[in-house]
Amino acid sequence: MCRSWISNQLPSGCLERRLYEDVMAPTQLLLVEKWRDQKAVNSYLSSERFRALIGAIKVLGQLVDVRISESRVIETGSGECGNQS
């Protein structure tokens, strides 16, 4: 199960951002972002905004992992947490 929040204040080049909370462990969060291109990702990862986010996570809790992965849509549909495009 998940709860999802969609941010409306996106960094430049970020097309979509979703924050998921584990309902069984509410202090565990998953941030999923969709980016325009690799250049936009690289720019964000070297930005003060990203460093501030990581710093806040370290102060407020425990940073487990920062992972970057690519995905591609092989079929569209809707699920419990919305359309995953």
C-alpha cells in the first residue's frame, strides 16, 4: 500500500515528482521523479536545491539510498495510485 503526494513546485526540467509514504513505516519515503533529459537530471543533482534536500533528510531522519534508474513504459493503464506514465 502507498500514499502518494504530487508536488506542484518542480525543479527546472522535472516533468513529474511523486512522494510515496510506506503506510506500514511512515518514516520511510520514496521520491520518484520524471525528467526531460539527462542534462536536466545532472543539473539538478549538482544544484543547491538538491544539496538542501539531502541535508534536510539527514537532519530530520536517516538517508538510506539515493538511486537513479531509468524506466520505459511498456503498457499504460491505471492502478490504485493513479496512472503510472
